[in-house]
Amino acid sequence: MHTPRPRPALPGPLVDPAWLTAHLGAPGLVVLDASVGTHRGSPHRVPGARPFDLDGPLSDHTSPLPHTMPAPAAFTAELRALGLDDTSTVVVYDAAGVYSSARAWWMLRAMGFDRAAVLDGGLPAWTAAGHPVEPLPARYTGPHGDFTARPRPGLLVDSAHVRAALADPAAAVLDARTPARFTGTAPEPRPGLRGGHMPGAVNLPFGDLLDETGRLRPPADLRAHLTASVGTRRTLTFTCGSGVTACVLALAAELAGYDDTAVYDGSWSDWGRPSELPVATGA
């Protein structure tokens, strides 16, 4: 008598290629490809992966800001169209490594869905381990799911929240951009934005949290990097260029044991626009 495979239980918010290959094809497991930019057109995917298109319908294109969160109804419709159920288990990856996949993971959490993890090292780690790939189809054409967004206030925040966090001695705002962009010595890649950073923000480039293979560092190392940046503060808000790599910091904080965290939706694409919001330059 055939015994059906059980639905997989995630070990945490991060899984490695060995875990994914052992569970690929299990009932209820959905693999999502959240690649952006030049990696969005990667010709290959983890077998069965479905496109979580952050450059397309999984960002709010009614907003002037890139990569902002869609409304709950729109998010529900897009995830149902990808075949996601409320009872699914999700592994999300991207073709850069650990980059935009963390954004998809955080969006799912912000919409009340916790059974999701990021593939450590992404597609490069998957292929380096010798696991198979297949051509990436233009879109998913399988059955729809029954996922329903249940928004959690406070996980994606605006500039008013960031201003309050900057004024709160018990809170810290961490900026995932490169030091050159943080200090204002390098131009912003998006036109019309001011250079520099929020006064009082701390620079923690997301790349510092990755090892030489492109995987996230061990939790103890992540904790050390965060402690060096924020000291004893435990309320953390993360920002970056458009709210994507800020989520790498959010993932690292989760692995390091922080549980009072938020991501600035829009990030520097919002704060850096010409406005009365203050900007500092230099270190």
C-alpha cells in the first residue's frame, strides 16, 4: 500500500539546497523564483519553480516608488494565480543568491503567511551543488490556490515610522546600501534622488552578512554583526534603495534572534526624493 509523502515542515526561515532537493515534489511544497533585474530573465529554474515577479505584478505599479507592496486584494489574487494555498509550504529563491528572495519572504510574512523560507545561496548554490535545473517558463499555468492575505501591521512601514525610530533611543535604523551610497560619495542609481542617508541611521551593507560563497553567515556571526551596529537596541527598522535588500537584513535579524523588526517600504526611493525629510552625508 502506497503511503503518501507528508507535507514538509520547514526547519526555520532558511533552508539549504540539500533540504530542498530532499523535499522537492512533496505535497504542498511550492517553490518560487523571486529574481529581479537582469536576473529576472534567467533561462533556468529549480524544477517546478513558479515566478514571483517583483518587477511585475508583485509590486504596486500605482505607486511612484519601485517594489512597494501591492494591496492585500491584489496580493491575494496574484498568489492564488501562482497556485498558493493557505496550507502550502513555500521556499523562495533568486538567481543572484540571497538578494530579492528575502523580499518575497518578508512580503509573505507581512501578509500573514509564515510557512515560507529562503533558499540559502539561491540558484547559484543550487547549481553548484549539482542539482538539476529546467527552462523557466513565461508564466505559471497550473491550478489556482486558495491563499488569502491577512495583513500584519508594522512589518512594512513608512517614513513617519522611520522618523519616530530615528528619535527613539531604544530603536535603530539600519541601511543595507553600500558605504558609498550611504555616505553620498556615489550617485544613486535612480534619477532625482538625493545622496546620503537618514541622520542617525547605521550602515550595515547586506553583503557583509554573506560569506564568500554567497550564503548567509552562521547565526552567531549575524548576531555579532548586528550587535556591532546597534549595541543593545532590539527594535530594528531596515532600509535600503527600494525595500529589497533591507529584507536580507530582516532575514538575518530573524536568524540572529531579533523579533521586533520592520522594513521601510520604498526605502531611499521614498526618503531620498526632494522633500523636507532630512539627509546627512559622510560617515
